[in-house]
Amino acid sequence: MIATSLISLCLAAATIALPTPNTFLAPLRRAVDIPGAVAPIPDAYIVALKENTVDPHARGDWLNVVLSSRGHVRRDLTELDFRLGWNETVFNGLAGRFSDSEIRTLQQQGEVSYIQHDTLLHTTALVVQLNAVWGLSRISSGATPLPPNSDPASFGFQYTFDDSGGSGVDIFVLDTGIRATHQDFGGRVNFLQTFGTGTPGIDVNGHGTHVSGTVAGSVFGVAKSATINMIKCMDDAGAGFTSDIVSAINLAATTASSSSRPGIVSMSLGGPPNQAIDDAVVNAVNNLNVPFVVAAGNEGLDASSSSPARLGGPGGNPGDQMERSTTRHSGHSRLKMTKRDLHTWDGMLLTAISLFLGLASSVSAHGYVQEQTVGGTKYTGYLPYSDPYYSTPPARIIRKIPGNGPVTDLSLIDVQCNGYSGGGVVGSAPAPLVASAAPGSTVTFNWTTWPDSHVGPLITYMAKAPSDITKWNPGTSAVWFKINHSGKSSSGEWAATTLIKNKGIYSVTIPSGLKPGQYLIRHEIIALHSAYSYPGAQVYPSCSQIQVTGSGTRSPTSFVSFPGAYTASTPGIVFDVYQGPATYPIP
């Protein structure tokens, strides 16, 4: 009896025995070790678990046993920071906030595969397609070249597709949300869930609506009758945490795999190498037979250096993890995914996939001024997806912006120098640096990749600061005077289209003889693709700080305020770019 008790005691002890500090440690991937990675919450981590080691339904219990046995306080598993319910076939692990000593303890557990920071990803600005209409035509015309002397931006091309139009196909879009009431969707939208801090159920940013419109919109969409299932995992500024994106992948994959309808997951987002994101996508493909299409090669970056795009890499890259083909039968559909190739036999589902693999350039995010040249000196712009997360943010001449999204409520202070009042970022704030420029000199703006569908004017204003510009905001005073604008040419080309052709470069001239002093330069694009009603126009303002030198004496005599200059009745704010007049009245 004594021997039996001793054996039982030893077995019981073995079940809770933990490795000593000298045993093998699970890899820890901190943001500082990954080029370009950002972890806004320093103690937020993803803990990946080895297969068949922890009961997926008891991850929380396992965590508390591990922590308490090493002298840590048991955790309240109802805290919002914990993610414990991910399907193990998608991502076997958990997420939460842990101290350095708790992370060290977790590293020592044999059940742990690796631990990584809960890093930030963002919506991607894809390569701009100048000939969007020709791009649609190419899907059905194969390798047919552009006819000689043809205008690729014209509506003179044919797009041939199955008359089912993708009916019965589910496309799961993981993005910033969707404007489900848009006329181009015709009620074919299901909003599944919001993960993260973005406004629930609403696409404030616009990226998700743009992507969805390219996928399945009735005008510019490819699969015009497919159903869009939106999962919002990127916030209103276009950024999202790894844990939220894994949650979205988990929901999309489990929903698609349990449905009798063919489905595909679209992810127009990315960031630095991220093992948790990669694992979730690979597992969903291999374990649940759900195909994914992801954005790759955006912003001129090598796809092999970002996640999840690097999953499509050649031999030796993580793309090899997806080499095992997956097939799924659901009535008349059959899907197969092998490395970079995604094949399907189902009419418009082929077209929906071709949208991303063959015409990734047709999907684009919004934009901002990423660089500005003043007085011959180049200044990096404010970078909303990296600058805020440095311990000491870089000093810029361009004032802060919340992301790459637009301002649509023209009554808000956000229309002045950008902002996101709906998310608590009311207007912008002064920048620490001031550039120097002489009257008559050129100021050049370098925009991030701009979507060809977002046609409209470019307009530039200036405002003279009465005091130190690094501490001054104009408020609602009428201090702004226009120095440049460009709308629609006599040939019908929009200024934003010309900007794209010039690779994002636009230049203005400081007025000759302008009185010296410190000035704000307010430069903007007004996107009109949805401006057929109000609100609809999208304003993308950027404000930079300059010192005008010299001994000029000229001062402007006409001023406007922001907000105030643009209203619903201002000519050019409501304008139908599809059926409107040939001439455009610049606001």
C-alpha cells in the first residue's frame, strides 16, 4: 500500500513538474529582433503551443498551473487581453499580457513551441494599376496585349465572365470593415465580427470597402455576384494587432470549412515577418482546406520579407510549408492550393482568385505624403505606422496623421491637417522641425502609392503663423490662402491620375516675393470616386512647417478657414465622376 502511494505520488508530481531554468528555452521573438516590427504594447505576447500537448479547451487552466507553480500570481482569464479560444487546427496557442519573469517561465515549458510579441500589422498599399478597366479585360483575355493606340483608362474593353458572376461563393475579407450599404454591393454583404479597437461594424478607413468593391462590386468588381463576408480586424487607421488578425483568420477559416459553399479568404494586409500569422494561414490551408489569397510585393518591398506574403516564396522559403495540396469537394466545386499557385474549377471563383493573383495592382489603399523636398533638402514625412511606436518618435516637418485614411466629415477640425476625431485624435499637432525655403522655390511632395480609382484634384494652401509654428494651431480662423491647384485637364485626365503617372510626385512653387516668416503648407488630394452625394468626397490633407526666407513684402488678401472652406454646397465637393460634366469646378 505504501509502495502504491509512493508511485502515485511520483506520477502526480510528474504531471506538474516543470523544467528547470537550465533546460531548453522556447524561442522568444521580440519586436526589436525583427526588422520593421512594432509592438505598441510591450508586455503583449503570442504563445504558440506544440501539437497535442495542451487540451485546447483547457489552455487557461494550463497557464495558471504553470504560472502559480513558479510563484507567479494566477491570472484572471476573463480579462479582455487574453485570447484562449482559437481553434487548434488554425493556431494552437494563446495570447495575453505577461511580465518578463512570466515569459521566462513560459519559455521553460516543454509544451511551448515559441513566443513572440503581439506586433502590429497594417493594411497594404498595393501597386497602382493605371488601366483599371483594361485590367478587368485582361482577366478574360489572357495574354492578349493592349491593342495599338488604345487608351487603357477608357471604357472600350470587354470583360467576359460566367453569367453566374460568382453566385454561391463566399469571399471572406479581413480588413478595416465595409460600407455594406454601398449600391455596388447590392445587399451581398455579411458583417461577421469586429476584432480590435476599430469602430464596430463601420469602415471609417475605407480600405476594406475599396478591396471589397474590387472583389465583388457591380461596377469595378470581378466576381459581381459573390457574397462578401467582412471580418474587421484592422482599426480605423488601418492597423491591427497580430492577436486580432489571428482571431479573424480563425473565424474565417472555421466558418468557411463548416460551410457547404465554396469559400476563399482575402487578406490585403501585411507587415514584417510574423510567425504566428504565417502559422495560422498555413494551418488553415493544410488542416481546414481553406484557400487564402494575400497581398504581396506592395510598396516596392520584397514579398519574401513580409508576412503573410512570404508564404508564397520559392523553394527554401516558408511557401514550401503550403506545398501539400488541399482539395475540397462541395457539390460542383474543387479547390486546390500548391505553393504559389491557386487553382479552382468553378466559373467565377477562378475569376475571384485571379483578381488577387493576376491583378493585385488593382487593389490599393489610400495614401499620404511620405517624403517632402523643401529648399533642395529631402525630409521624411510623418509615417503613421511606425513613428508613433518609437520610444523617441522621429522629428518631422510634417504634422502627425492617424493613418492613410480620409476625412469625410468636412465640418471637423480633422479636415485642416488631418486627424480622427471619431477615434479620439482631434485634429493634428505641431511638428518639432521647420524646413527653410526661399520665395519662388519649389516644394515637392512624394505620395505613397495612390489608387487609380480615387480620382480628383490636388490643392495646396499656406497659412502664416503669428508665433512659434512648433506650438501654433490655426484653429478655425480664416488664415489659409491657396497657392496651387490642379483638377481635370482639357483631355479629361484627373490630377490624381497624373500624380500616379509621375510616380507619386507633385510640385508647387512658393509665391514669389512672399513676406518672410513661418508658414504651414496644407497639401491635399480630394478623392471623388464616391462624391456623387454628401458625405462622399474624401479629403487627404497633409500639413508641413516651413520658414520662408528673404525680404519679400507680398501678403495674400483672400483667406479661408478649415473647417469652413468646404461644405456640401461648395462646387466640386459633390461631383459624379462617372456621369458628371466634362469640366470640374475646383473647390
